[in-house]
Amino acid sequence: MLPKVSRQVKKVSSPHDRYFQRMMEDKDVALSFISVRADSELRQAMDQRTFAIADVARRPVGKKSLYTDITYYVLIKGHKGYIYLHVEHER
């Protein structure tokens, strides 16, 4: 059973930031992004059929930066695994 998705969403003012966040919350886009960025060993070990968003948190940090944390659930070599994506946006 997948973990329950909790979304702690703060308003993001930049259209670029909102677009990127929404895209990374799309399962197919996120899987494609991770598949390109991850090393070949992880790509081969991941069961892409089990890939799902486990948690999303957006937190403002000061006035000049913002970061997005997204945790994805995926089976890796048949075992429960998580991929944590931390993205910083600077203005």
C-alpha cells in the first residue's frame, strides 16, 4: 500500500516556479526527469510501474528563495524505496 500523500502547499509567486512544481507533481514528467538524471544502476533497479508521489512540501525560505521537496515511492529491486527530490528556486 502506498503512503498517503500529504501536500503542504504555500503560494508561489513566480510563474516559472509554479510551472516546475506542477510538472514535478505529474507522475510521467517526474519519472522522465528522474530517469534522465539518475545513474544507470538506479534506473535499471527501479520498477517504474510502481512509481508514485508519496509526499510534497513547498516551504518559503526568506524572501529570495523557495524550495520544493517531493518524495516519490518506487520499488527498487523488489524492495520499498523512496526518491527524494529537493529543488531550490532563486530569484
